[in-house]
Amino acid sequence: MSTPPADDPLDPHDPLSRERAHLAGSRAALRAMREDVESLDIRDVTANWVNAEALTHQIDERIKALADLAHTPLFFGRLDYLHEPGAEQAEGADGERPQPEAAYQTLHIGRRHVHDADGDPMVIDWRAPVSQPFYRASKKDPMDIALRRRFGYTGGDLTAYEDEHLTDPTEADITSKLLQQEIERPRVGPMRDIVATIQPEQDEIVRSGLGGTVCVQGGPGTGKTAVGLHRVAYLLYAHRDRLARTGTLVIGPNRSFLHYIEQVLPALGELEVKQTTVDDLVAHVEVRVTDDAPAALVKGDARMAEVLHRAVRSHVTMPTEPVVVVRGSRRWRVPAYELEDIVQELLDRDIRYGAARDALPQRIAHAVLVQMERSGEAPDDRVQDAVARNSAVKAAVKAIWPPVDPARLVLRLLSDAEFLAVHADGVLTEDEQKTIVWSRPARSPKSAKWSAADAVLIDEATDLVQRTHSLGHVVLDEAQDLSPMQYRAVGRRCTTGSATVLGDLAQGTTPWATRSWDEALAHLGKQQAVVEELTAGFRVPTDVITYASRLLPHIAPGLTPVTSVRENPGFFEVRTTAGDTEVVDACEELLHQEGSVGLIAADARIPALADALTAMGITYLGPGEETTHETRLTLVPATLAKGLEYDYVVLDEPRAIVDAEPDERTGLRRLYVTLTRAVSGLIVTHSAPLPLQLT
């Protein structure tokens, strides 16, 4: 690795000086690209104000995407090809092709494409096919690369470089110091992208095609969340037009987690990806209560889909009277038996309730038109539409196939034990039915005290009535905590698209946590998905992951433990404490280190620890709030720790974390999550005995 003297003047013959000059030139080119967009005059190219608004929005988004982030390097690597890459490799998603021929030999790899005034590339987007060897080339398979160079930065300044001569047999395989430093770099603020450190097994998942669904089983620190986000960025690059039409969505476990990851995609130039939680996805009603575990288990069971299906279809009543349509002096009669055939055909097709209801008047009108034609008339489509709107037809449709309000339907199922019993017969046991029926029925959907599981049931009922819009691609993170009914809710959003499912079976902390990915993918409607496993840990230190892995035989037997590949074993210590003051002392000790600090504790312990921190004059944040160099400590309830990472963690009272859950297995899984949030060091403090599984 090469670093310059402190006051090294610009030397055109020095590699580092040349790279700094290229960085300066690239930043100037990016500014010029942005200024070109800002100077666009659209007054003479838009036909109306609607087009003008749409084009203005596109220009504004493009300007944002071309922002030069001061502390985000424009490029992080370089490839020297032995031969000119093929045109299909060099060409980007927008038809960008490196020109002239000399530009093919040396390519700088960065977060976005940057070109000079002549259109020649100065930085190649990491997602372009020609950039792939930066992540996958090796001594065994150089992929036509003579030299791979990595760059080191301090802030936004290029301060070091490191070369790897992949085709030189005299040069031994080395571990990249810059790569290790980047992986272990202290973090303050939200989650960062890993575009400079993507490993070959991660890159393979990132670049997998849009057509297939991928499920990533990854233990703590394996980078599964980052892989999922970078896959979205890659797919948007490779299939931008298609996904611009169909849309993409990232689904996380809670809003704190979404706030933590929200800057990753913008840093890669992708501003249009929406992020949400499952609860917000199905927010048809206001959630005001929390179900106890037994009720939530039943409501989240996939069998509830059949109960709802039966309940929705029960509103259909077979006709017993004919429909008589009067047009002028003629009366056209559709007998009850013919109406019954029409209704039965629609039921047998099992299409959406609302779609069938919309089709029914047209089917009745068609039956009338057949009679008209037999009598010698020649009706057209306008006549059929008029008959379908006839008052007699409307009245018949309302009696046979009345409208269904999904919230009212679920309200009745949960309020009326007899109604539930009819439609749950042979599906739910009597005890299960009693578990979910409300003791105090609500009068209306607005007055009802809905739970999160109830909202998912309403979403299922809504889809039975009217098809849910499908997106092009959905990323589902921390998927192991979803119930079968929640999987179905997510699956409805990508029935015609694909998904990236991310999770860790060992970190399932709900009573209904996923037992196997095959089962989960079946509920999602993606049975053909490819399941990939990441076992190399890049974020969690060796000593920490080894300690946490003691729990695996008890919480996820058979799951492959994470193996830390970091050279730095990290800092790890277990301390017996006499009170909260010593816990705060541990936090203060870690605040002397560089980076963020998390104090994680059982939810019930948070108020006492907050008081202790305040008494010691230590300021702190809540989970999801962005750390700064002035305030680097976050106080985290154990139930919100999933997905978050801190350079250093103080974990308070493991036994209290286990005991706070409804059963020991869930408690041990929650403990596993909290033990694996540290990137550089962990202090476990306890006054109560540790769980036996850790000893």
C-alpha cells in the first residue's frame, strides 16, 4: 500500500498524484454534467403544462442524482485490462460506451458514471458489466485484468492506493489492507453503502437477474441487508425502463431500521425507491392495540386466508326470481335458472369478488341480447351497456352479488362467533376460534380497536375483493419475523414481479417466526426462488460472533455458524456489575474510542438506564436518530435492535432480555440479535446470572 508524504507536491510522474488529478478532473466533469442539466430550457419542447410538470420533475431528480457528495469518493477502484473489453461489456444501461479506444485499457470504477465534455468516460458505474472483474477477478481467474487498484480516502481526499497484479506469478496472494480498513472503518450516522467492499459471493447475488426471486439466508454481519439494497441499485441500472413502469419497494421491520438504511440508495444515485414497513403496507385501518401471542398466532396463520375466502363468497345469493328488462314496448325475461348458471360460472372461475360483481350485469345483459337477436333485432355494444345499466339488472346484481367492505367483513368475523364458526368450520378448531373472537364487539370499523394482525386480515380481504397492484421488484428485509399472512400480503405486491428476501432464521423473535425458507417462500408465492446462504462475517468481530454462536444449537439447530473473516478480533468482555452506574461507566469508557456506541437493554430497563445516563451528564439518542460526532451514544430497547449496528455495544442484563419474551427460545433469539450488533467491540454487563446457554 502506498501513501504520500504529508506535503507531497503534485508530481505528474507519481501514481498517487496522477490519481488525485483524475479525481479532481472527474469532480469537475460531474459538476459540468450537473450544470448542463440545470441549464436545460424546456419551454419550447413541452406541449402542455402536464408534460412540462413531468419533465421538470425528471430534470429535478436528475440534478439530485448528479450531486457530488463531499465525503463520498467518486471512484474507489481501477482496472487495467490486458485487452480491450467487448463493446457489450463496456456499454452501460443508458447506452454509455467508453470512447476512444485508449479509454478501454484503464477504467476507474465508482458509484456513478461520469464523462467529460467529449462524452468519454472518466468513471465507470460499478454496476456496468465491465466493472464486474473488480469484485470477482482473482489470481486463479484474472478475467483479463492485469492490475486491480484500490484507493484509500480520508474524508473526500484520496490518500493511498494499493495494487494487485493478478497476472504476475511472482506476486503472492495478499489480503487487501485498504479493504480491511474500509470494512472496519468506524461508523457515525446512518448505514453506508458497501460498493467498494462487495465480495464475490455477494456480487453474484447482487447481479442475479430480475426475472427470478432470491432468498438470502445470512447471519449477523454477513452484509445481507447491504446486498439486498445494492441488488435494487443494480436492477434499476440494468432494467431501468421496465422498473420505472412497474416500480420497486424496500420493506423493513420498523421505521427506525428504515431511517438507518435510507441513505444507501441515494448515495448510489437511486432516489426513486420507496421504503416502508409491513404495518404501513397494510395500513387500511388505525392500529390501536396489540394482540396477545395466542391470538396473533391464529390470525397470522395461513388458514385464515381460507376463512376469509369463504366469508367473502358467502355474500353471494343464488337468484330465485327472474330479471325482467323493459325496453320500449318490449319486455325481455331472463329466467332464474339461467341467472343461476351465470352466477355459478362466475363462482367456479374464482376471480376476484369485485371483478365478478362487475362482470355480472354484463353477463345478464348478454343473455338479453341473445334473446333480441333471436327475435330479429340487431343490438350492438351500446345496447348491451344500456341493458347492463337497467334498473332491474342493477337491483338483481345488488341482491345476488352485493358489495363487500373488507373492514366490515373482518369486523363481523371477529365480533360474531356464529359467523366465524360457519366459515372456519374444518379450518380452525373451536379453541382457536375462541382465541380470536373479541369479548367486546365494536359497532363499526372506525370504533374498533384493531391490531396489526387484524390489518393484515383486512388486506387479505381487500385483495379478495379487488386485485392488489403488483410491483416489478420488492426487497423484504428481516423476513424471518413475518407471519404466513404477512408473507401473503407482501407476495401480493410482487405477483407479476420478483423479490429479494433477506433474513436469518436464528434471529426470528416472534412467536410465529419462520421455521424454514421453503415454507416462507410458499406463502410468498415464490416457491421457485433460489436460496443463497452467506456465512462469511465482515462486520462482527471474531470473539463476539464466537460467543454469540453458543446460542445457535438452542435457537436454530443445523444452521451454519457465521465465520468472521476480519483480521482484527475486536474487543470483547463480560463484566459483573453492582448497579446502573457501572453500566454507564462502560458506556463512557467506549465513548473514548472512535465511532458509535449502542447501549442495548431489555425494554423494561430503558427508563432506569436513561435516568442513569442523564445523572452522569451523558447525552444519548433513540434508535433511528442519526448519530453525530457530538452525540455518539444510542440507547436501544432490545426489541428495536434488529438490523442496527454500532462500532461498540454495551449489552445490559442478558437474562432480562431473555425473560422479557413469551418463551425461552424466542428470548434466546432476541439475545442472539443483541449480542451481534457490535462492529468493533462488545461489553456484556450483568448482575443477574447469565443464561446457561452462554456459559
